[in-house]
Amino acid sequence: MGLRSILIDAWSWLNYKAPMNTRRPGSAVFPELAATWLPEEDLRRLAAYKLLAAYDSNQAGQLAAAAGDDAALERRELGDASKLVEVALGYLLGTEQHVVVVGAEHADDENPPEGAVEAAAAQVRLRQWAEDELLPLRMQQTERTTVLSGDGVYVLAWDAAKARPTVRSYDPGFYFPEWPDEPDTEFPNRVHLAWEIPEDPERGVKAKVRRITWEMGGIEPAGGEDGSALRAAPGDEIDAGRPVRRYPWDPERPSGVTCYLTDAEWQLDDVRRGETVYNLPIGKARYRARPDGVTLDRLDLRIDFIPVIHLSNTIPHSGDQWGQSILAKVLQGLDELAATDSDSSSASATTGTPIIGLAGAQLPRDRATGQPIPVEVRAGAVWQLGESGRMDALDTSPQLAELRARSDHLMDRIASASRITAAGLGTLDPSSVPSGYTLQLALGPLDSLVSSMRLARAHKYRLLMKMTQRLFQAGQADGWPAGKTFPARIVWGPHTPTDRAGVLDEVVKGYTNGVLSLETAVRMLMDAGYPVEDASEEVGRIQARAFEAASRLADATGDNAAVRRFLGLGDAATEIPSLAAPSRDGS
């Protein structure tokens, strides 16, 4: 019957765009996507990233023109797509971000739990690393790409010169993971970052493909293939005829796997059809080298994980791994808004400089040709009209007002469909909000959106902190002892303004009446945006000045040592001070 098929996947919300419906999606308007080394199964994802980038940079009209719509070059784009991305990014990140290690807040307790002191020390080290590595800046870079494209990529690496791990952000269009055949696998067993290096005729450099690969594999022996020559590399052991390694984060359990790094380039002329990023010809590879001269051909990183973290903007559907852009559900609304803005611009031109019809006017003529000179509408112009002369002006102001009302309507629809809400975008009229509770209800969809976006990232940032600690241990950095990895996470600041006075009143009443502990009270103040850097330090400073509470503690226990510990003072001296006997002369 000639029925048409409908493709539904993670990027089917872009099916209405012509570039997504070609044999090689996106290649008609993005020549780089026509490269044969790109796998066909990844083309829709890569084309989606390109399309979203065009909207972000106000180039959707150029994109439509390249697809065959010549009139699209006149489209007005006023940055609405970029505004949505920036607003969503701001609410996601909140006012600030902190590294928090679980259990560190109890390090200063009178009887701290086991591991609390070590957790506090790890928290100090991680925060120092985040400051040295400009982690908030890296998060801004990666998260903006993630909010726009739906995906983002972090790459960690040990830098021997800096004696710390480095974290870098990469375009998700460079990311090509390979998953094992086993179902329900949490991580890929091989990850590629690949991109094309354009040719440079002036320098005589041909077009190339660079591919960086991390892959998990068995630890290779230091000896030859002959079993009698089998021996372990320095720091490894031979167990049951195979090399094993005891990693510093789990020294009790020998492991037989490690991560290998390969960094190579291929001339595009050497890549044949069917040879994609997943199976480039090894015989044609040119391996790169580190600054110290080590060739990056299956370099043993001496870690048992791939230091590449993929972020998704949303919680992926079951069986999928890719996220969805904040623009996904409202892209057609943005097209409608751009078309309305274009019509509004045309209508405003005829409203500001109206079309005028003249009847019975004596128009000036060109002396050379004798033809009437075209009349221009300008200030101070005088036209002579006959007895039956008439001048009519075309009034397009009603149409302009209707177009502006439609723009407001479309913006409200976009705010609602994206869940950022009109209140979140700042377009809500304050006079229409009768109370703070009404505003809280208006921000409800935004709260749900931010919670969902942060939930999609929570595990990935815990993984980032875990890998950072293990890279420090693998690099044998000073101050990072061997042993278990402490669970750490990123704590986001509040994403909407909070009633700080109300929170403070609630905290004071709760703590004074014994309903809240001091630690919980300080944590609530931190969540409300008060400038508290460290909860345990703030608790100590408060207790050091809580003389009334110390007096009550002394009355209840009669233990002066407990009172001194409560106030943060050292133990009292128990020795009786000796006095020098006066001399006979009284000196």
C-alpha cells in the first residue's frame, strides 16, 4: 500500500527537519558529516548536535536556506534559543557548587565515627584540587554543552608535571563508545574520542583523523609469549599463570585488568569505505608520543577504569544512554517565534514608514527624461494636491499589535513546554502574583525540571570524584594514602531565591527548642545560601562562643574537661605551678 515508515528514536523530535531525513543525515548541509570514517549509526546523533548548535548561534535561518528554503535568509532570530539554554544552565548549577565527602561533617564531634577524620582530610584535598583545576569553570563549559546538545563529556588524566589529575571538557560529537555484548552493562569497555584535522596546503599537511582510545584489557606480562619467559612487570604479580595487580584503592583484591591508552592519526587518503572510527586500519596508524617521548600505543595507565565520563542532560530512556536537549520539545515553537518576529519586523517597517497613496498630486519631474520623480516619505515633505486631491495612508498597526501578542503567546507556550516557566524566564508580570505561595506554585515545573536534571548527573559526578581520588593514588601523590575511596559528591546551590529570613527564623526556633541539631541547622543555612564554607568549622566556631550552653553542660555533668572540649579549648594544666623563693635581700 506504499505506507511510509516512521522512525522513533532519541532524536525523532528533529524528524521534521529536512537534513535529518537524507540517506546520510546532515551531510547535505554539513559537509563534514559526509566523511566515510563516521559510522552511519552515529550520524543522526551528530546531525542533531549540529542542528542544535545552529539554533544556539542564531543560524537556523541559514540552515533552512542551505536545505532549500531561500526565503529563510530573511528570518529574524533574536537569541531565544540561547536564552533558554543559559537560563536552564543557571538554574541547574545554582548559585555555587561544593565538593562534599560523606561523613566529613562529623570529624569535629567529641567522639567522631570511624573514618570521619580521614573523610574530612579527603574533603580538604578534593576541594583544593577543584580550586587548582578550575573545576567550576570546567563544569560551566561541559554543562552548557550538555544542556544544549543533551550530552557532555569529561576526560580525566594524570599530569605528572602538576602532580594532580586534570579534567577537560570535550564536544560530545567526538565521543564514540563501544559497548560489550552482555546486557545491562553499566560502562563501555572501549571509548574513542575522534575528530578530523583539516588539511593545510601552505604547510603541506593533509587531512587526517585523530583518534584517542581507552580500552579495558588483561594485564600484559613483561616476558615473551613463551610460557617459560612469563614474568610480571614491576609492581605486578603472577597468579595462576597470569599477571595480576593490587591497586592502591583495593590492595586486598588482586585484579587482572587495566586500562590502555592509544593516541593515533590516520591520513584520510588511507581510510577506505567501511573503515569507520571503530575499525580504522591499524597498519596505517601513526602513533603520537607524550612530551617525555613515550609512544602512546596501548600505554598501560595502571588503573582499572576508563577515565572518561559521559553526562546526559535528562534521564535516558530504558536501554538508551543519550540525553535530550532543553530545546528538544520546543524547537518547533522557536521556529514559529522566529517566523512571527520576521513578520513583526516587516509590519513595523510599514507602520513606522507607512505606504501612502496620492491622488491629484503635482509630482516633480526629471528635467532630462520628463518622468515623475518617485516620492519619498520624510519629515518636512510638502506635496501639492489639487482640488480633488487625496492622500491615504496604509495603517498596519493593528496587525503589528496582533503579531506582538502572538509572540508573547508563543513565548508563554515555550516556557510552559520546556518547564522553565514564565516565572523562571523572568517574563511573568510581578503584579499578577498575589503571594509568595502563588509564586512557589508557578515555579513548581521548574523545580521538577532542575531536580530531574540534577538526578541525571548525580551518579556521574560521584564517579568523577571517585576517579579523581584513584588517579591521585595511582600517581602516588603526597597526602593521598592507599586505601578505600571516600564517597564524595557535588552539592549544588539553591536554584531559586529563598526566603533567607524565614529560613533563619525556622533554624533559630528549631535549634533553640531542641528540635534541630546544630549540624542540621548549619546545613539548612548553607542550603539557603548563607556564606558558610564548611559545616564542621562553622559548628566549631559557634560552640566556641556558646558560653551559656557550656554553663548548662557544666551544671548537668560537672565535667570541666567536657566543657573545655565543647568550647574547643585544650586540656587544662594539672601541674601545680612552682614559685621561686625570694632571696634574703628581698629581690
